[in-house]
Amino acid sequence: MRNCVARSFLAALLLLASACWTGSFAQEGLAYHVEKGDTIYFDSVRPAIKTDYLTKKEVRHYKKLVGNFAKVYPYSVLARQLVQETDRAFETRHLTNRQKERYVNELQRKIIASYEETARHMTMSQGQLMMKLIDRETGKSPHDLIRDYKSGMAAGFWQGLASVFGVDMKRHYDGEGKDRDVELLARSWDNGTFPDIYYSLFGEYPVIPEVPDNIKKFL
């Protein structure tokens, strides 16, 4: 069952790349100041998330959301870059419809080859969150991406399959309403404070993705 869901996600994210999870958010070294022969060391204290006003259930829910967000948000950022570069390639190279189809098919094959194993281990909640975030970043739902870059028939097929597992690939992101908590995390990522939120909950910093070489050619 999960394999079917994974493949529906892969099809929905034709223009998506990530995986090779290496590196971490950098931390600044301890600073010091010398005054009249005395060395004074100082450092900044990273902000912490205060959760004692939440119930245990709410804390578990928020921790799960933050953990899932850290895993899938880089996918949506890279999806945005790939969408932009694909559209630019279509426009500047003056590709025919047949050439566009070949371009998208090649990208799809490389993504499936590189990330199918990652998708297999993706949970349902992570997949649903990723679809929301891709809509946020690209302005298009996964259903729209498939329709625009493949065909309406393909979009309908994958939407039908996804719906069997309770996933709506047509659903749009609602940052001011139902997805408000997700929007706050996205903004914290953009302004650089997300690593501190993550550290407060997990005691370590989230890793950042590297794009594999076979995908870099499309960026």
C-alpha cells in the first residue's frame, strides 16, 4: 500500500529534488573580548520554545509537525527552483511540445531513480504536508503540476489513486487558515530561526539537503 502512495507522490512531484541529507546548520564559535589584559568570553543563548502551557497531546502534535516540516520543506523549495528553471528552459530554448515532453520525462526518470527509496519511507502525514508546501512555494497544487507538465489524464489518474489513501492532490495551501501553524514554521525557516525551534524540541539541529549531480543539470 505504501509503495502505491510513494509512487503517487513521485508522480505528483515530477519537478522535485532532494535527498542526500548531509551537513547541518552552522553554529557560531565562542566570541571573546580583551580589555586591559583580561579576556572576557561571551556567547549568545539560543531562543527556546516554551511549551509548558500546552497539553502533552498538543506538545506531541507540535513536535511531530516540526519534525515532519524539517524533513519535507527542502523538497518544496527545490520544487520551486525546478519549476522556475523548467519554465525558463521552455521559454528560452523555444522547445517544441515533443521536446518539452522529453525534457519532463527525463527529469521524472532521474527523480524516480534517485528518490524512490526516500519516498517509500515517507509517512502519510509527511506526504500530505509536502503537497501543501509545494503549493505554497510554486503556487500550484501537485495536481496542477502534473496536468501542466504531463497531461490532464495523468493528473486525473494520480488524483484518483491518491484519493484512495485519503490524499487530495488538488487541495490548495491555506496559510492564513487551516495551515497557519505550517506557515509560521515556513516563515521561521525563511528568517533563520527554524533551527532554534527544532533544537528546542529535539536537542539537535536539522540537516540540510544537497542536490545530487544528476538533478543539478536541471537547475
